[in-house]
Amino acid sequence: MRKLTISLLLLMMLTGCWSSEELNDQAFIGVLIIDRNDDGIEVTFGVPLTTNLASGETSGSASGGEVFGYFSRTAPTLEEAMQKVQGDLSRRANIGQNRNIVVGRRFAEEGITPVLELAARNPNIRMNTNMFLVDGYAKDEVAKATVTSERFFISLLNKYVEHRTALQTTIKDFMLSKASGGDGLLPIINFSDNTEGAMVGKSSTVGTGGAAIIKKGKLVEPILTPDQTSAAQSIRNQLGNYFFSIESPTENGWIGLYSTSVDVKTKIVKKENKYHIVIKPTSEVEAIGNNSTMNFAIYEDVKKLEDSIDQFSDQLHADTMHVIQQTGADVFHFDRYMMVKYPQDWRKIKDHWREYYRDQLAIDIDSDIRIRRKGSTVRSFKSQFIEHNEGD
Amino acid sequence: MTTKVVTQKQIYKYFTIHIITTIIMFMIGIVLQQSGYSAPLGVLIGACIGIVITFLSIAFAKRRPDAFFVHYGADIVTRWLHYPLMAFIIMTNLLLVAINLWEIQDLLLQFYLTGTPSWIILGLCGLCISYMARYGIKSMFRAAEGMFYLSMITFIIIPYLVHSNMEWFLARGFATVASVKEAWPTAYHLGSIFGEASLILYIYPYISQATYTRKTTIRFTTLAALMVICHLIPILIVLGPDLAQNLNYPELDIIRLIKSGSYLETLDPIIIALWLVSIFIKLSFILFVISHMLSRILKLKYSKPLIYPICTFIIVSTICLAQSHTQFFSMHNGGVSTCVYISQLIPLLYYVIDVMRKRRKQMEEESL
């Protein structure tokens, strides 16, 4: 018994001797920003300044100074630059909490593979780290951005992803398959000017933009517009709240609609020796505005409206797919559908999959969107209260 | 002399844990690299190989249900052959423990205890397993009974937590892409682990209701195979075969994929803790068997005093085993499995000789 007690006591002495991580010695990287300039790669760590943070909280305002700091250095390679930044920090950079990587446009054009490699190999960086692109020099844009609705810039990025405001692309998405490896879409963070954007009246507030197409780890033109990005989000089953309006089927005017979520099923079929990817978005939408004479009580009219919503959706998805397909970047990794369904044929074309995808793969969109609720009123304000009196 | 202290239920729970811990902790990466979509098929074939090996040793053990193999083995093949063979089996088991310990310290150093000297980790692990082994055969089986339900829960929870990341269309690949040819390397590797259940032979006199052992073998092998497949399938469906093949610890990576922002995001240390306990149970059992065999060979009265020296020997050899991951795997490739197979099939040699001798004896008696 005595022996046991002694050895247990000895065991207790062992804990904490090694591998101790003091909270006060850590600089938790909240965002990793990577740019390329003429001298090499510039790495920027966005770090919450915990010392200022605490004093700011107790006094009720951030009087002590900045609560978020950016530390950056340039070096020929990513790793050397990281080492240099660490050299400037008084605390040990801890990347384990990092959830976001932002890359600048020039870096993306020359290839994001060093980041993918770093993130995949480093056990501290998670594979579901989100990636964003800044259409410009990322560090400068991010550092001068005004963050208004949240405390930190990183919280904005996290919320965008959490609320499905922005397309979510993670490190993992670039390495899902060999044949289309390094293909993906990078959501773009926008920085507003004074008159329009996330917060009017403040300069350079943060918002979401379109998305950039990445092929084999390199950015290729064109950039997707915000609408196309929403379609891409929908194909990836990420589209949340979406407001849109389409022309009324009965008369000039438009009808406003709102969809809470889109569910997309994708499959591959073989028709007459040709492979078709069939994308089937289904959704239930609510009418939120009726600026025409259409009457939601008439079933035929509603049916017509549903048909035109389907057409609208088909068109938007098809246009987006057309733009993406032209670049030869299989950003949705359709190759995996073929690999599991037609393994024999897949073996024949897997080596030139990107060409096949660009030139021969047919993409069919088959939207099925229903109007679930017509809102609280039957006829539109216009037809009930205005046009009703027009005869007088 | 011996008491029948191990029940069939304990055997069932213990060997389920024994088989799945190593496979899920360390082998899944290798298995996926070798077989991709064919891995589940490989697991099934491996399980069948394991059952065959275990059945052979049970059949042999049944011939003398109340005596220890290490004792009576000498009567079958003469002492000159028996001791070298036993030495080989002991060495293989020592190697198994060393390999497992090496992998534990490698995993812990890489992810959690960066900066800690590996000998400290090995020393503490060694202390744990030798303590358990010293408490005798009952301790491992009791511990397994406790751990069994906990590990079952994690096995059900993990696939559930990652289900939002699953891409179900990939599941079709199990039917279309899988082939026996691709599955074979997995089957070979895992067969040796499923076959480790043949260690039953060395503790056979401790088992109560020994006639049911074969039925129990089928039950725990099936459950273990199912559990392993239950882990392989989510990994393949979440990550896809190409990505899963490129990861050293795909299991940890899918746990880390649990949706960001959720409070279960950092679940991996809990899982690691569970794994560690399970693998300690397994290693202390092997350590117990080794000490048991050695004490009988050396004709000692007790096996307990041998445990610390053996464990120290294992720890020192683990430290010397490999300096890097690459070195470890170049050594580990195939050769170890073959060694394990040989040590598992050695009792078969005894079995054949024993049967032949008996037959000759009968014939002689008849001719008299």
C-alpha cells in the first residue's frame, strides 16, 4: 500500500513538467492571410490582442487600444515567412484555433497549393478550415477594414459561413479526388466604399462578393457574380435564405419570393453513350411580394408561376455551370459520381477527365420548386386597393 | 490447481476490444491506403482468416482442456523443439507490444504531448500495463467488461456526429469499385490481428464453460468486424477514397471535421483517452501471456515478478525500435504480419504431430 501511494505521488509530480501550454504565452491566430508580392510570399497572422481585450471589457470600451492585431513578414517561402512572423511575436503563435485562411488575388493566381499542403500536413490546422479570397492585396484590405457588427474580423467570417451567407469552401474541398484535385471555388470577401456595402457611411466595411474559380490550385478567369455564386452554393447544398423576384406570369409586374433552403440532389446517368450530370434542386418558397394582378387563389396561375420559377432556377444554374464548365475546373467534383457509378468507363477517361468534363459532359438541371405559402394576403395590394378604384 | 475465472461473456467482450483497438487506432490509415473501397471486404476476409486460426488453436486446446500448452507442448514435440518455438512465440508477442507502444507514443507526441520526451510516455504507459498485468488474468477481463459499453457508445456516436458531412452517393462505390484483389493486402494484415484471438490457447484452462468458446469466437469476431466496418464506411463516405488514402490518421481527421462551432468540436482527446484505455487492456493481456509462458518455461512458481523486467525490456526495445515514422513503416511492412501468422500457426504443428502420434499409438495397440 505504501509503495502504491509513493508511486502515485511520484506520478503526480510528472504531470505538467513537459508540454505545458501556458495561456499567457500563446498568441492565438484567428486568421491566416497569405499574399504574394515581388519579394515572395507575405504571411500575416491576425491575432486577438488579449491584453487589450481584457481591459477593454472591464471598462466597457476598448480604450486601451486595438483589440486585434496583424503581424506580417515576407519571405521566399511560406514556412520562412511564418518563422519570421513568429520572430516578431512575443508569444508563441498557436494555429490550432485558426478557422480561416484568406488569400490575396496574386497568390491565388500563382497557386494556392503551398497553403493546401501546409494545412493538410500540419496536424494543428484542421481540414475544415475555411478559405476566402480577397480580390486585391489581402493583407492591406483586411487590415484597413472597419469591423462593425461583430467584435473581430474573424467573427464576421465565421458568421458568414455559419449562416450560409457566403459559400463555404474548406481545405478539404480541394482534395476530394485525384482527377479533379485542386479544383474549387473560393468565396470572395468584398470591402465596400462609402455609399454602398455592409455598413453605409463607414468606409471599407466587410461584405461578401462572388466567387473565384480555382483550377489545379490556380485562379482562373472569370470571377463568378454574386448570383452565380448563389447558384453554386445551391449546387453544393449550401444555399440558405434567398430572396429573388421573377416576372409575373399573368401580367407585367413582378413577384417577390423567398426560399429558406434549397435541397439539391445530384446524380450521373448515361444516355446514348453520353454522360449526363443531373442536378435536381428542390425547394419550397414563400411569396413575399406581389406587384402584379396575379391572384394566388387561382390554382392555374400559381401553377404557371411555379413553372416560371423552375425556368428561372434552371436558367441560373445552367448559366453558372456553363461559365464554370468552360474553364475546365471540376469545382463540384462530379468525377466522384462517375467513379462510383461507372467504374469501368471511369478508368478509361480518368486521365483526361478535365477535358472530358469541359467538352463532353452534359449537365442537366431539373428544378422542382413549389410555392408553399402565399403570405398573409390573397390579392396584391395593387389589385385590391388601387386598381379597384381606378374606374372612379 | 487452476480456477476457471474467465467467463464466456468476458472472453466475448475482451476479444472484441482486443481486436478493434489496434485496427481502429493504427491500422485504418494503412488499410485505406492499401485497399480503398475494397477495405470493408478485406476486413471480412481477414475476419474469416482469424476465425480459422482461432478455431484451430481451440481444437488443439480442447484435447487437454485442463493443462497449459506451454507445459504439455514439450511432451508432444520434445523439449529441443518446444523451447525454441515457444521462444519465437514470446518474441513475436514482445514485438507486438513494442510496436503498439511505439505507435501510441508517436500518436501522442504528434498531436497532444509535443515536446515530451518519448521515454516518459513509454514509461508511464509501461507502468499502467504492467500494473494491470500484475493483478492477474481476472483484471484484464474485468476491465474489458467495463470498457466494452463505453467503446460501443463511441463507435455509434462518431458516425452520427459526422453524418452531416457524409456524401451518400459515394456509398455506391462499395458495390461497384470493390474487388478481392484490392482487398487482399488488407485481409492479410487484418487476418493476423483477428488471429490474435488464438491466444485463447494459452489461457484455455482458465476459461469456464470452455465448450462454448468456439461459439464465442464467432460472436466476437463478427462484432469486431462489424465495428471496424462501421468505422471504415463513414471515413470513406465523408472523405472519399482519394483523400482518406492520403491521411495517416483518417479516424482522427473525421472527428476533427465535426462541424465547426459545435461544442463537440474538440472531441478527439476524449476518444483518444478511450482508445488508450482499451489498448492498455490489450497490451497488459499480451504481457500477462508472455510472463505466464516465460514462468512456465523457466519453471518458476509465480509469473508476477517477471512482469516488471519484461515490461522494462519492452520499453527499452521500443525506444530503440525506430527513430521516425518512415523508418517504422519500412520495418512494419508485411514482415511483422507474417511473423505473427507463423507464431499463431505454430500450435497447428503440435496439433498435427499430436494427432499422428495418437493414431500411431492406437494402431500399435490394435496390432497388439
